[in-house]
Amino acid sequence: MTKSVTTEMRGDIAVIWINNPPVNALSHHVRSGIVEELAVAQSMAKAAVLAGYGGTFIAGADIREFGKPPIEPMLGSVCATIEASSIPVVAAVEGNTLGGGLETALGCHYRVANPKAKLGLPEVNLGILPGAGGTQRLPRLLLNPTEAVNMVSSGRPISGTKAQEIGLVDQVSDDTVEAAIALATEVAGKPFEDRRLSKVELVTTPEVEAIFETAFGAITKMAKGAAAPLQAAQVAKAAYNVPFEDGIALERATFMELVASDQSKALRHIFFAERQAAKPPKDVTGSPREIKKIGVLGAGTMGGGIAMTYAEAGFPVTMLEMTDEALDRGFATMESNWSRGIKSGRITAEGVAERMARLTRTTDYKDLADCDLIVEAVFETMEVKRDVFRKLDKVAKKGAILASNTSYLDVNAIAAETSRPEDVLGMHYFSPANIMPLLEIVRADKTADDVLLSALAVAKKTRKMPVIAGVGHGFIGNRMLTPYFRQANLMVLEGASPEQIDNALTNFGWAMGPIAVSDLAGLDIGYKSRKDQNLDEHEARVYLAADRLVEAGHLGQKSGSGFYIYDKATRARSENPEATRIVEEVRAEFGINTRTISDEEIVERTMYALANEGAHALAEGVASRASDIDVVYNHGYGYPRWRGGPMHYADNVGLKKIAEKLSEYGDGAGGAHWNPSDLLMSLAEDSRSFGDWDKDNS
Ligand code: 3HC
Ligand code: NAI
């Protein structure tokens, strides 16, 4: 094996290179390599530079080693060894300098950064805190506690330029390694005791205490149930209150506690799940087709957001609508959506103009003839979709990819309308499409490999999180909503208030509860789709209150009232007495005796219903991995990331318990609609998990 840490002598300066692709993570061999090479450097050089190969310094500890028995040297002691070096060490900070990577740079005596480098402490995103001295060295370097607490608790990286502004690095240079060598040459032989951050003495003041107190409140609010951000901030505060060694001991103890926590396991699970989901399936070969120009059909809610996404990524886009008026409306909405960012400084007026200039408008299908990818976002009816695809088949050039943004419909049937089903797939974006990161890529039976690869490449270019799904009503995410909403609505009939349902689930960590989501989406949407389906008596009863609300003009937020009433100015919600009356009316009609429903039951019934439907999707091949389902729910539905996702959560609860509960609930309200999944039941019987299923099937 080639060495991952090597030394190159540049005159009197030892340049210690770290080479551990793809991101120079601090795996065990890298940590020991740094210690060994630094020992040699001290015997033959006057100063050293620590640099990363491939234009990137170090992206942090090796996450794959977490949860395994620790192997010496631990990163904390590597940083201490660097700091204690008899010769000055300069970090050449380029590319990703994250987590343990930044902590390593803090162990060095000087830092030179590329202006575009990304410096950050993203540990909290993995449910942990910087565990190699970062919480104690950073406050000693920055002196401004606000900057330090922000970096430690938010996980957000900053640029090299910003890092220089706040005193995190000494210099910035485009030629980072050469500048670091020049600085090492300059400081060689000079005293550098005051550059050892562990020796800096910090004292607290009433101002510092107040800054942390305010920060703690804000962090608790932002974290929405995630534990690490507040703990990271609290440990950083210790830098002001206790000696360095005690701070390090506290950091270590908190790190060990967090790394073993369910939250950290869940966040690490989702980190790897995201990377796995973005990879092409194993059976897919070839390379993506070239996408230079994109067509979007429909300039409504979704078409507008999708076109914005493409224009933001630099693609020229032709938008087709039925009428000029519809185009006028769509273009005005896109412009106003972008322009809203001008005030907050997210975008300039020129930026808006530049994006708008990438959009062309038409009502003539022939104008789509030069597009390499055409995505339709027209009305959700099969007849309209069929008609659109027949027309596209006539005008689209050979090799153009034809995609549908349908929420539920059969992409095989849509593809069959064309003479080229191999060029057809689903690209299901989420609303608002320019903001929501999820993209379900629906692989139809005949979708060609290179078409699938092209959709993955477009997702990457437009910074979307892709998950490949199979054809099936509602694909992965929307399909699973049905039993989730069913349980929420049933429990309202059984005695829970909408408020209790929503609060129980936001307390669980969801961004919004299901009843509030129905009001936001518009109760009329479900109403219309239910009218198109032939619901059985039980299912019709579940949604009867919602249907009667629609018929009485309570459509949800858009009409000012639904299950709740919404304040016009603030959108704050309160009980809708009319909804309460309608719910009571339905209860009386069907002789439902209400009872007290615990928050625990609300969480169990909704979360187990989700996991059960996820298991059906797996068994049918609509989802290929349980971890893909978790990614879908994290990125498209506001599921709390620190719980990992509905399938990971189910594994945590234990499939045995869930199987028992499914049977128990199946005997009660909702009866047959629980439809326990054979896959879930058999995994439970074998004391296995969805994670095990993923391993067996990867
Ligand atoms: N450890 C192990 N593997 C890692 C890793 C890490 N820290 N960071 C990335 N990887 C792996 C990914 O899993 C992926 O592997 P794969 O190809 O087998 O799927 C590969 O490297 C490439 O990663 P990405 O696809 O994410 O590449 P990008 O170029 O899109 O992004 C990145 C690069 C911004 C560095 C991103 O990978 C990232 O955010 N990594 C995590 C950074 C992080 O959280 N660092 C802190 C670690 S915890 C720590 O340092 C604890 C310390 O305080 C003790
Ligand atoms: P919308 O009603 O806001 O927009 C549809 C637009 O398509 C309208 O502007 C209409 O004029 C245009 N249109 C209709 N038929 C057309 C045709 N034959 N040719 C050209 N333009 C035509 O609808 P929305 O919400 O944007 O939905 C569009 C599609 O996206 C649907 O398939 C829907 O299921 C799907 N979707 C919707 C989501 C949402 O939250 N609204 C989320 C994800 C997918």
C-alpha cells in the first residue's frame, strides 16, 4: 500500500503531504502517518507545512471508524503532538477543511488558506461535537465568542476569505501551499510559543456569559430536538470557565456520550444513505447523455419551480404553456420569487435578470425540438399526460429525454404513448421545486440506462438529492403518505383534536403535523382525488370530516380556514369551531365513542403505518433500499433528520415490537387497512432489521 502521509523537503522546510482520497479523511493510517512524519521533520527541518493532496486539506475524522474500538493515536493527541512540535507547523488550508481537519489546522501554529477553502465544524450534523480539541482551541483563537459558538453549533462552513476576516487564518492565497512554504520559511527559527493555542488563557466576563446565554436559547430553538448543537455550544463555553485540560476532558466525555447516542447513529446512517442513494444502481451501465437545453411544460406551481431550478444551474430553458396568459402569470411568479431574495442579499437584481434571460417562452410544441431534456408539469390527469407525450413524441429530437413530474400516475402507461419508451422516465420534484432538495427519479420498465444516468447527472448539477423509485401509485414518498394521513384522520374521529395530533408529531420532530400539512396543501386536493377513486366505506368515513369541510368552503390555508382558522396577517392558527362541529357530527353519525388518545399512540400509529407501507414499497421493488426511503422522508417531507428516517426509526424501536403493535392496532380501528407487510413481519420474526435487509440486498 502506498503511504498516505509523505514528506517532501523544500530547502529547510518539510512539506508533509496527506494523501487519502477521496477527501483526505483522518483514518488511522493518516493519523499515525502525521505523527511519524512530523517526528522525522523535527530532526531535519526548520519548519513544516501540513498540506493535503488533490487540492483539499482534510474533510475530517473517518466517519466509518465511529462506533468501532478506538485505535491510537487518537486525533486529539495528534493535534496535541503537532502543537507541541519543536518546529513551527503551518497548515495549508485548501478545499474541504472540516471537522477534525479544521481541528488539525488549529493544532498547527499558523494557517494559510485558499480564499475558496471551506472551513467548518460540521460534527453537529453527525450528532457529535468536535472531539479533537476544536471546542477549546477555536474560542482561544477567535476571541470573538459569537463566531466561535456559531461555528461549533451550526456546522456551517465559512470561506477562506471569511476565515481571515474573523482571525481564523493568518493569510489567504490562491497559491496556498507555496504561500504556506513562504510563511514557514519566514517564521523558521523564530519563537512561536504564543502560537500554541492550548497556552492561551481565556477569562470569562459578564458579556461573554450573556453571549452564550443568548446563543443557547437560539440554538435550542434552531436544533428542533437535535441534542448535539447545544451540547457543542456548552462545551465551547467551558473554554472561558475552566483550564484547557479540563475543557478537553469535558469535550472528550461529551464526544464519547454523543457518538454512542441514537441521534448520532441516525445522522451517520442518513449521511451514508444519501451518498448511496445518489449512486447509479449496479445493473446500470454506460454514461449520461449530454444535456444542454431543457424544455418545461406547464408554468404553474411545479413547472415554475422546476424551470427556476434549471435556470439557477445555468441551463437555457424553454417553457411551454397553453396560453400567453398562463405564460405571463408563470413568468411573473418566477421573477417575483427570485426578486424576493434581493432584499435579503441572497441575489442581486442583475442575478435575477440573468436567470430570467435563460428562460424562453412558447405555446408551440415545435419550439421544444432542440431540447435535450423535456420535463412536463401539466395537470395531473392521465388523459392530459397522454396527450402531451403524444405531442412530444412528434416534435422532440432523437435522443431527447422525456420526463414526467407526475405525483402518482403510471409512468409505464405514459411512456407507452410514445414510440420511444426507453427515453421516458419520471422526474418527481417537490413543492416548492426550486427549494425542496428531493428528486424522485422514476425508472419505468423500459427506461434506458443512459436516460437514468442523465437524470442522476441533472440532479447533481442542480444540487438535488436524487432517489431512484420504481413505478407504483405515488412512487415512494406519496404512497407512504396514504396510511400516515389515514391514521391521523382516524384518530381525530376517535377523540384526538387536530392540535393534539399535530403537536404530538412536531414534538416527535416533524417540521409540521399531518393535519396542518393537509390544510397547507389544500383540503380540496385530497377531496378531488378521492372523488376520482372508488373508496370503500371505511376509507370514505376516515376522510368524511375533511370532505365536509371542503364542501362548506373550508379549503385550508388558501381559504383562511380548514381544520384550523388562519390569521390573515400572521398565518397563526387556532381552532376552527366549524371543524370541531363537523368532526362531532361525523362521530355521532357513526356512533363513535371518543376516548382519550395518548401522544404515544399518535406517534406509534402514524410512524408504524409509515414503516409498514415502506416495507410494502420495498417488497414490491418500488424502493430498492430502506435507506432510500429514509432519504426521501428527510429531504421531501420534513421528517426529523436526527431520527434517521421512518425505516431507521422502526429499526430503533425494534421490528418485533412494531409487528406486535400492527397486529394489535389491526384488530382495532382501521382494521384491514393496516395490511401488515409480510416483509416486516418476517424480518421481525427472524429478529432482523431493515438495515439487515439493505445489507443482504446491496
Ligand atoms: N469519513 C469517511 N468517509 C467520508 C468522509 C469522512 N469524513 N467524508 C466523505 N466521505 C466519503 C463519502 O462517504 C463518499 O464515499 P463513497 O464514494 O464511498 O460514497 C466519498 O467520501 C465522497 O464524498 P461525497 O460524495 O460527499 O463528496 P463531495 O465532494 O460531494 O463532498 C465533503 C465532500 C463536503 C467532504 C462531504 O463528503 C462531507 O461533508 N463529508 C463529511 C465531512 C464531515 O462531517 N467531517 C467531520 C467528520 S467528524 C469529525 O471530524 C470528528 C472530529 O471532531 C473528531
Ligand atoms: P398547476 O395547476 O399549478 O400547473 C399546471 C400548469 O400546466 C398550468 O399552468 C396549466 O396551464 C398547464 N397545462 C395544463 N395542461 C397543459 C398542456 N396540455 N400543455 C401545456 N401546459 C398545460 O399544477 P402543479 O401543482 O404545478 O402540478 C403540475 C404537475 O406536478 C402535476 O402532475 C402534479 O401532480 C405534479 N406535482 C405537484 C406538486 C404540488 O405540490 N403542487 C408536487 C409534485 C408534483
